[in-house]
Amino acid sequence: MKSLAIVAATCALLAPHSSQAASHFLLESRADAPSGAEVLSVDFATQADLLANNFSNATFLPTGISPSFSIADMASQNGAYHLLLESNADAAGGLELLMVDYASYADLKSDTNAGTTFLPMDIAEGFSVRGFTYGDDAYHLLLESDTDAAGGAELRLFSYNSFADLKVNNVSSSLFLQTDIASTLSVAGLGYDGGAYRLLLESDVDVGSGPQLFLLSYNSLGDFKTNSSGSTALLPAYIGATLSVRAFEYDSVRNGGGGDIGAIPEPAVWAMMLLGFGAIGALQRRRKVVLAR
């Protein structure tokens, strides 16, 4: 069963990383909405705050997303933020991915952009961009299959050695990851905190008033690529039925710290949670094709 892939990850716990870097979610309305009511930023001062859902700020941004696009994720380098938007319908390279640059996170929150660029990538039909981050001196773009697939065919990672390489789609490496995402979950973002890579997953459907987010952590890029030594934490955040996490990132830092990643549920508890999600009914993966635009 697909859900066992997530359960198995809890059995091989890594030497935990913690980070003092602030982290940020961008939530986007599932239906098109006017500026000021479409994109919600949620900020966490530390990793411990993220794990406890102790947010320092939650604000609707003035940003207005075109009805034909949705947020794909965001990346941070040296204080600057890059917001990636993807066409809701399949489009040709040069018309499918739009990058909006901001000199700082404060500029992102006020929608004071430093420039916009259409990227030349042509995303294969059947895939969507679900992660974008900067780590280990490279940019990383994560694609996820729009329909459930087996590990080794579901997530594909593209890496770029520089920002200039990213803008011209000069790929330094690409590979399918072995990670097997449970059929009831989708990737909500990819972040790097200076010491570990964090993959955020969100339930494809509203689960009532319970937690909807899972955070998988990897000690290194190599571990992320092979799905090795990943630990999993259930975040207590409840997103609701009208919004979805569309971007996740840490403020760019150069060094990670040590510490405790927080309590990890026992495998039996994870099994019960995931079986509960599976019993909700016929689910459709949360992709650009299901957004009401």
C-alpha cells in the first residue's frame, strides 16, 4: 500500500536537525479571489515554533495571482526571495513558469517586486512544480506527478548551479527520487534551513479540524535524493477547506544548528492516521487541474 512508504520513513530516524531560521508558508485560496484575500502568509520564528504551530504573524498579502496561474513554491538566497508561479493549464516553455523576484521577504509581503521573468522550462504534461528551494550552492526544482505513481516515478528533482543557469534552464542534474508519496497526500513545498532539507506534505482533502500537514526531514541533499534517513513530524496546523499551502521556505542561512526536531509519532500511530485519511472517500490529488480558476 502507498501509505506504508510514509510509515516506513518513521522507522529510520535521523540524527535530528533543528534550525533557528525563520520559516514561512504561503497559503493560496483554492478558488480565485481578489487581491488582499487570495494569498495568506504565515510566519514562524524558529523550527520549534513551526513544529508547535506557534506562528508569529499571519497576514493576507496584497498580491493578486492571475486566474490562469497558481503559486508553485518559493526559494530564498542571501535574503532575496523568488516566487514561482505555474500556469494552471499546460503551456509551452516560456509561457508556463513565471518567476517574481523580491529583494527581501518584507518586499514579498508588500508585493514590491524587483522583476518578473518567464522561465524557458516546458513542464511535462502530467507533472506540476511542487517544490523550489536553494541549498548547497544550487537551486532545486521539484516536480510531482499529477496522478498517484510509484516511488521512482512520482517525484523528479532538477538542480541548477546558479541563478543564471536556472533562468536559462541549464540543468546540472535531474533524477527521479525514490520517495513514494501516499495517495492521500501531495507535496506542498520544499525548504532548506541551512542544515536539512524539509519536504512539506498536505492532505488532499479537508480533514475536519485535525492536522493536515506532515514534515519530512533529510540530513543532506544526498539523503533527500535517495529518501534515506528521513524523519517525519505531524504538524498541528489546520489549514481549512478554502486554502491550501502553496509555498514553504526558510530564510536563507549558511549554517544549521543542532537540537531536537520534536516528538515523532510512533509507526502504529502513523498507520492509524493514514488509514483514516484513506477512508475519507474517493480523493483527487491536489493539483493545478483541480483549482477552480
